[in-house]
Amino acid sequence: MSHERPLLHSLARIAEPPYVLNWRTDRIMYDEPISRKLAAPLIDARLYGAAITQRHNYDSKEYTSKMYSFTMLLRGTLKLRLNGKEHQMNPGDIACAPPGTHFRRWTEGHTWWVYIDFEDHEFWRPLKDLGPYCREHESPDLIYILLQHLMDMRASCENLPTNGVESPLRTTQLLNEFTPRAAEYSRMLLKLFRQECIVAVRGQGDQKSRLQALIQQIRLSPHQDWNVESMSRHLNVSIRTLRRLTHQEYNMAPLQIVIQARVDEAVRLMRKPENTIEAIAHHVGYESVFSFSRLFSKHMGMAPGKYRRHMLSHQ
């Protein structure tokens, strides 16, 4: 399994000087006539706006989302705060902030991302029950390419010379030429986001259940050689997704969960005086008593022997 998503090839040239701008946004809006003509299937699905944007050191500040706001990172570094939880996005990740989400988006350096906002509609409401999330998307390149095609068509119609009587006629001709293809691109985009709704709702539940089962197994067998590779294989996710899941659910890194399980089991075993510190160390997966003692002291504030004496004296 590949644990890191490769760079989006369709964006390989965009963020290279001298093409970088401090601010740039190409967008489609529900109330703009050319957008309504070209993106009719998306508008009918309650699209409010869609954009490909580039910002430099941008900070939206925190606000409350009024729509189903999707963000997909293309290049650069983008951080989100969704109801108080911070998410470090990587290229190819998608995030959703349903209505009512306390939402902040900020960047470091030059960053490109897609955002698509849908107004409240029955189809999107399972996402409100799910709550805000961030995950690795299966087809980020396709979303970008389809949306960029729509942006290019809109720009071709909008940027005609305004002098002379031929401009409105040429705009109409271009719209008639572009509309069939634009409608197909819009339907494909809509299908991708409807699939996202289904996959996110189903996948989040499955991943949480599998993560809970994995943690239970770690607690039952703390001596096993648990590491991020074995844990990600167990869940059938990438290492990046594993780290995101443990942070979202427990606010801990994967190995912190392993260490906590080992310390908890060591404390349980210390209640029996016949268990030596060396035997306890081996039982929870440490061949070196020194390594175990150092880790235990770091997490509990005192050496294992001292902790045991303190615990037994208060029983």
C-alpha cells in the first residue's frame, strides 16, 4: 500500500515562478448568468459557488458555515479548524464543513485549493449528521480537471471584447457550443460529490469501528510489535489516514495509543507483588528494563518501583 499520495500531475506547473500570484480565484456562482447556463446540473443541485483559488499566507478567520462547504487541497499547505479540531491537509485531501460548523481555513506560503459550496438540500443532510471531517479523496485530479474545464469555458464567454455589436452574438454562439459539454462535466462533478457524500458517511463509520477494534486488540496484546505500518495495514488505510483517525478520535498519535496501552497494562500488573518489574517490562513488549523504566517515568512521573510502592501503600 502506498502511504503518500503523489503530486497531482495536472498541477505540476501552476505554482512555479513566475506564474505565482498573491491572489487569484476563478469561480462559478449560482447568480451569474453564464455560470447558470454552463453549470445548470450543479445549480439545480443547489450549488451556491465553486472556485479554484490561489492564496498566499491567507487566513479566513473563524466563522460559522451556513452551507455544505467542501475544500480540496491541490498544492501547498492548508490547515483547517473544524469545530475546534485542527486538520493539516495534504494535496488530494477533501474536507467538508456542514452548516453550523465553526470553520477556519488558513495557508502558509502559496496554496491552491478547490472549494465548492452547496446550499441546504435533503440529499446533503446525511453529512450534517456525520459532522465535519477531512479525508483522502480517491479522484482529486478528476475533480480539478472537470472544474477547470468549466472555468475555462466561462472565461472564454466572459472575456470577449466588449466593443461592437458582435460581442453578444459571439457570447451566445460560444454558450451554445459549450453547453452540451459543460452539462456533461457538471453532471460528472455532481456525481463525484454525491459519491463523496455516500462514501464519507459509510467510510467514517467503518473506519471508526475498525479503529476501536484495533485499539481493543492493542490493549489485549500490548506486547506485540505495534507500529504505524502494522496498524495501518490492520485498518487497510494509509499511514496518513491512520494518524488523522487517531487524532480525530483520541487526540493522540498512533504510537501514543500503543504506549498508553502498555503503561495501563503495566500498572494493572503492578498490583500483584509477585510480578517483578523485569517480568512486567517483558509482558508489555520491552526487552530492556531500562527502556521500560524510562518510558514509564516519562508518562507517570516516577520510576516503576517507586510508583508500585506508592500504589500498594494506598491500597
